[in-house]
Amino acid sequence: MINHGRKLFFALVVALSLTVVAEANAFELGARAYLWFPDLKKADVQTIANGIEGSDISATDMLGVGNKITYSVEAYGGFGKNHVSLMYTPFGYTTDAILATALTYNGIPYKAGDTVHTDMGYSMFDLKYQRDLINLENVLAGFSLGGIAQIKYSTGSFKLNSAGKLEQDRSFNSIIPMIGVGAHIGLLANLLEARAQVTAGGYSSENYSYEALADVSLTPFPFLDIHAGYRLLQQKMDVNDYKMDTLYSGPYIGLSVGF
């Protein structure tokens, strides 16, 4: 009985140790930083002020807003099949242009030939939860596929100014729920990995967003990943008599530090 009890105790200790190790290996925590080079394909703005519907303004074609490098920072964590991340991405554009055509913004008319100064800036926060639905560690160097629930929160303003006129400033806040899928593929042991994510959602034809990203990461040292990939993002909103429709796409590079 004593030997049997010792064997049972030893077996329980081994089982508990293996469980702790497995759980520890399933735990992740880290941060990522990206440098994004997006092509601003669309940036359309329209307002309604005092019952006056403004012009459908193309910030790229009419105001000369062009491409600008931006960045994203992301904190992430996970345990087992559950993964959570929070990403912050700012956008900021400042330009001066001479209007080729007349327009109305925030109830104020601007004539062709007017010189206008534009400030377009906003911040985007993305909170994501991913639950692994398939996890095959023995396929290639590992494969997983999961469902994603996401909340996209954007806040910012669009300002237009011209000599002899008061600066016109409209601010906005937008919250869009999204769902999607994410995949991870290990290509070469723990050295080379690929991932892809696609999410989309909204609550009307005037308030929606979709985005997709895919990248390959190299792990030259433990706890450090180097990323290179491509990201696509469209966001359309209609809040408080302010409309905006933006479309970005372009490559990015980044670093991850985590364990």
C-alpha cells in the first residue's frame, strides 16, 4: 500500500508538472510596433450645418491631401486558445491648396481660387479578441485558425481655414463592431511564421469598416520578431451630420517583443 501510495503521489506530481508547463507554454504577453506606408486612396468628407448640406469633398483631389507614413503600436496577451490585443493608430494630414472649384464645408462657402488650409487628423483604437477554433501543432511548424470579435473606435476632427474666414472644425467619434477570422502558420520551426487577419462589420450602409492584413515574421533571437506585411483598411462613418469615407492600403514593417 505504501509503495502504491508513493507511485500514485509521484504520478500526480508528474501530471501536475506537465499541466503547469503546458499552461505556461500557452501563455503569451508582448508588444508590437509597426511603421506603415499607406496609399491614401480615398478621403471624402461631407457635413450638414444649419440645414445646409455641404459639398462632397474629396480631400485628395480637391484639397491636395496626400500620402503620409504613420505607425501603430499594439499590446497583446493570451492564454491557451484565447488572445486579446489593443492597437493604436494615428492619422494626421496638413496641407495648403488653391481651390479649383467652389465648395461648401460646415455651412461656409469657399470660392474657386481661395487658398485653404486643411488639418485632418484622427486616432483609431482596435480592441480584438480571438478564440482559436483549430490548432494543429504538427502541421508544418504549427497552424491555427480562429474567430475574431473586434471593436473599432475612432475619434478626430477635420478643419478647414481660409483668409478672412473663421476656421471651420468638425469633430467626430465612431464605434464600429466587427467580426472576422485570423490564421497563423509556422513555416520553419520557430524561425519563420506567417499570419493573416480579415475583419468587417458595421450597423448601416453609412457606418461600416473592413480591414485585412497579412505578414511574415522572422525570429532571429528569442522573444524578438521582425515583421513585413501588407494592410488594407476602409472606414465609412456618418455621425452627427458629419460623413467621412477613407480607404488606405500599403506595406508595413514592424517589431514584436514578447514571450
